Amino acid sequence: MTTTEAPPDQLGARASGKSVRDAALPQARPLHLGRWAISLMLIALLALFIRAMTDNPNLDWDIVGKYLFDPTVLNGVKNTIVITVLSQAIGIGGGLLLALARLSHNPVLRVGAGSYIWFFRGVPVLVQLIFWFNLGLVFPMLSLGIPGTSAQLFSVSTNAAITPFVAVLLGLGLNEMAYMAEIIRGGLLGVPSGQREAAASLGMTPLQTLRKVVLPQAVRMIIPPTSNQTIIMLKISALASVITYQDLLTSVQLIYSVNLRTLELLIVASIWYVALTTVLTFGQSALERRMGRSLVTVTPVRRNVAARLIGMGARR
Amino acid sequence: MTPKVEIIDLHKAFGSVEVLKGIDLEVHPREVVTLLGPSGSGKSTLLRCVNQLEKATNGLIYIDGVLQGRVEQRGKLHELGPHGVARQRLGTGMVFQQFNLFPHMTALENVVTSQRVVLGRSRSAADERAKAVLARVGLADRMSNYPGQLSGGQQQRVAIARALAMDPSLMLFDEPTSALDPELVGEVLAVIRELAHDGMTMIVVTHEIGFAREISDRVVFMDAGCIVESGPPQQVIGAPQESRTRAFLARHAAGDRAVPT
């Protein structure tokens, strides 16, 4: 039991011929039969799937290649990126304000922000999108006037103001604000109260404390879930297709409604969605590395774990 | 002479628990006052009230003759807003048991940031001041380290430097060595001792009886939210009059370090 573990110099001192002989024996490699079996099965399944996709007379891969960089598709990709970036920006900016309101001493702000989050998390985002798109049915004109007089500062037809683009921004952005508010609030609460007290004792005002001490620390905790939200946003932006905004999905739908190559064009869209998600994932890693620079005590530990994992893999 | 700090009938309750039950205390310029007492006696709360980290339930605190946390307007006392409170804290430095350094900044940035943000000092002026105070606490060679790379004793010395860089005329120490490994206590006490010799007005909450005896002009013994006994260290520590003080000192003399609160 202990003989194989003890270093050889101690074995000599033990003066047992058998243990010396055991220590000299080469180590047998473990067989890992289970791993081999599962790997073979997965490879077989993957091969079958690839064959089903490529060898299928109903799937024309040339069509996929032809439309991958089609101008209509590229325009859809551009619009999807624009919508994702702008909606997420609204979500982060508005979410920060909502989070601060929820943590404020002012009960009106707290209740207001709480109600907003409750409402927008409660209504499906698809319903919100359709609602904004059809706002003109309820309020045909959007106008700002001075109450009690007939003077109007401005007045505009709702259908002219709420274009599909604006409806998508409102629907996705306002919905995202509610989720980002909770993520940011969690990050702010994760900063120990001693940090705020230390900043206060140095004479910092609450706003200075937030900017210099609390937010920079909270951001680290906020980045991973925010990246997650951004990736989700990229994909739910496809909902814009129901209100005729020309995002990536709408663009491929326009094409396949004419040529009836539905699956090929959905594959084109999927390739773009996966590519964009990959870019976002790399962006997240880069951002985390940048923000984690000062957490130097953590980095060497991580590197050690990684090195050990690699080392373990190499030995096997 | 105006007292540096004047505390009049201070009460503090957390919900129904009364932590301070009417504290009267004066601290004079250049005086070093140590607060001793068992855990839960209200020493830390008293210190935090002085710096307005806790709002007193009742009572008055004056620093340099200025009422803290409230302002008189048209014959009535009004609560001071957050900006007014921030301004009142300017002359007072505080050192915490858990150091509370900003982990995302180097030691130098920890000391520089508040000078820039609060006092509006230029980059070079703040840098120069920070380097001077860091050298004073013996950390000239650790300025570019992050708190996570420093020992507890070094972190606490950076925290002291950070407070000193704001040029306070009053320093509050809230159990500055209670979170430290025994072998690191000495280096922090040495810095505080030097400050005392330089004539800084200080209120120190500590469990280090020997240190309190050495640096204090006056020792205040607290128990259950009241001041039990107060006077020069040779009297309060050397010849305590009250039985509660004697019991506390006997426990500590037996090497029974109180659990830090």
C-alpha cells in the first residue's frame, strides 16, 4: 500500500528486498476503456450526422455558400449588430440608473425602480415588441403640450415616430434594462461595506465613492453576466422579424420566401449568429483579462491550476 | 482652549439595543486617548459616531467647536446632507480593523486617489505627498504593489498613510491591530507610536493593554455603553478603582486576548 508511494531512498533503509524490487518496476499505464468506448460512439454519431447533412439531396450546400455573403444577408447582419449594440447599451445605461434607484435611500425611487423591474420582467419581450409596434392603435398622435392650453410644443404621428427600428430598440432596450438593473445591483451589493466606509472617511461624497471605489470593483462581478446578456440579446434580436425590421433573420426569410430554400438560408443565418457569438465570447475574455489585472494574487493561482491540468493531460 | 473633540450625552441604539448610553468625553489638541473595554462595550460605535459613519440617536459631537452632522438654520437644527457630512470628515482620518484598502488600486493609487478627488490636488502634488507618507510608514519600496500582494501589517500601514495624506488633525484608530497575525502587530504599533510622539490628536480603540499604557495621555475604560473609569494610564491601568476595570485587566493580563469585534 505504502511501498509504491514512498521515495526510493527510504525504501533502501527499510531493507526489504521485495519493496526495493517493487519500486524498480515500471508503472503500467491505465487503460481508460470507458473513455475510448464513449469517444468511439460520439465520433460515429457525428459522422452519421455529417453524412446526413452533406449526403442529403434535399440540402444544397452550394446555396448556403452562395447566400453567405449575399448583400441582403450582410445588411441583415449589420442591422442585427446595430440593434444588439444599441439595445444592450440602453439596457446597461438604464439598468445602472435603475440599480442606483433601487439602492437609494429615497423610498419613491426604490418603489418606482422595483415596479419597473417587476413589470418588464413580467411581460414577455415578444409581447412588448408587438405592443410598441402597434402603439399607434392606442395613441395615434404623440404630442407634448402645456396642460390647460391648446399650445403644443411638438406633435407627431405615432406611426411615423415608432418605426420598426424604434419599436425594436424600445422593446429590447426597455426589457433589458430590467435584467441589467438586477445584475448591476448584485455587483454593487457585492462590494464590501468597508470600502464605502473607507471612502467616506477620506471625505469622498457618495457620487465620488461610486465612481472611484464601488463601480470599478462591481464591474468585475458584472462583466460575466453582462456578456451573457449581450449574447442573449444578439439572439432575441431575431424577434425583430415579427415586426418587419430587417435584421438577419428577416433578411434570410425574405430570400427563402422567394426561392423556398428555407433550411439552407436558416443555416446561413445560424453561421452568422454563431460567428457573432464567438466574437462576443472572445471580447468577454479580453475584457475580463483587462479588468482582472490588479487582482494579481488570483492570476498566478489560476495559471497554476491550468498548468497542472495541462501537465495531467500530458502525463496520461 | 476649545477641545479638539467634545462629546455630550451621546446615545446610540441599533433598533431596541442601546449600544451607547450617554457618553461624555473631551479630547484636547495633541492628546492621545485610548478606549479600552470588553467586546460589545460600544468603543467602536463611539469612534464611528465621531466620524459620522454611524448616526447618533441622541447627543452632540463637536470637532474644533463645530457641531457634527447637523447645522443650525433659523433657530432650528437641520440634518446635514451627504456633501456637508463629507466636508466635515475632511479634518479627520480613520483607520479600520480590516484595513479597507481599495483592492483595485496599487498602494500609491490608494493614497493618491482621495487627494485628487477630494482635495483637488494636482497629479504631481498628490504623488509627492503620497510618496512622502508611504516612506514615513516604511513602505517606500512597496508603492506599486496591490493590496493583495501585501501582508496585513503592510496593508494597515498603507491605510494609515492613506489617511495621513489628507492632512488630518485628528486620527481615529478602530482596533488597528486586531486583524493582524501576532508577529505583524509591532510594525503597525510603531507607526502609531511615532504619530503620537509627533503630537497628532488621536482616539485609539485597542486591545493591546501594554501599548495603551505606553502611548496614552488618558485611558477611558468602557463597559456596556457607559464610561466606567477614565484617567491617566498609570491610574486606570496601574491602579484601577472600579471592579469591572480590574476584572477586564485581570483577564487580559492572563494572556486572554479578547475576541475582536
